[in-house]
Amino acid sequence: MKCKRCGKEISEEESRTHLGETLCDDCYLNARVVAKACDPWAVYAATRERADSGLAGAEGLTELQKAIYGFIKDNGKVTAVELIEKFSLPRDELESQFAVLRHCELIKGCKEGNKIYIVPFA
């Protein structure tokens, strides 16, 4: 059988069901545990941990997070749709990556007129 979200081949023993969908462990966890970008405690924890570890900018990020952060910095502002298309990400994956980068105070959302852009934090 295949995971309904990512298409990965999984055995019946490895499958999980969520809202009627058969999912692999990774997709099941992503569906159940949603990172929230607006979480003051997560911001506090992430910024303190990075400061205590001496990390700045893209240091300590995953390769995908570095690429997303770099793309946003290079362009000044981007939309979620642009990131989804550029990195071939499902929306829930982009939201998870955005939350991590927001918690690190590297990026934030910014509304201009009727559009919401993702911009560098500083």
C-alpha cells in the first residue's frame, strides 16, 4: 500500500490512519503535530538556544531551511506560493519550515495591501 500524502510504499503494519487517510509514520506525525508560527514560548526557547550555542543567521539550520531563508533574503519578500513552487513543497511542510524560521526570528510575515509576504526578520 502507499501513503496517501507522500506516495511512499508502506506495509500494513507501518500504516497509520488519520481522518480516513492511510499514512506513513512521517506523514502521520506531520498531520498530528502542527508547528505554530505564532508561539512566544517557542520563539523564546529557539532564540535562547541559538544564542547559547553561538549560532547566528543560517547556522544550525537544515539544508532546506537554509535554502528557504537564503531565497527570502535574496528576494527581500516572497509569497508562500512562490516558496511552494520554488522548493516543490506541500503547504503543510512549508508551514512547518516557516514556523521553525519564525521561531528563530529569521523570517516573518508582512501584509502589504491584500497580500501577505514572507520577509527577513530584521
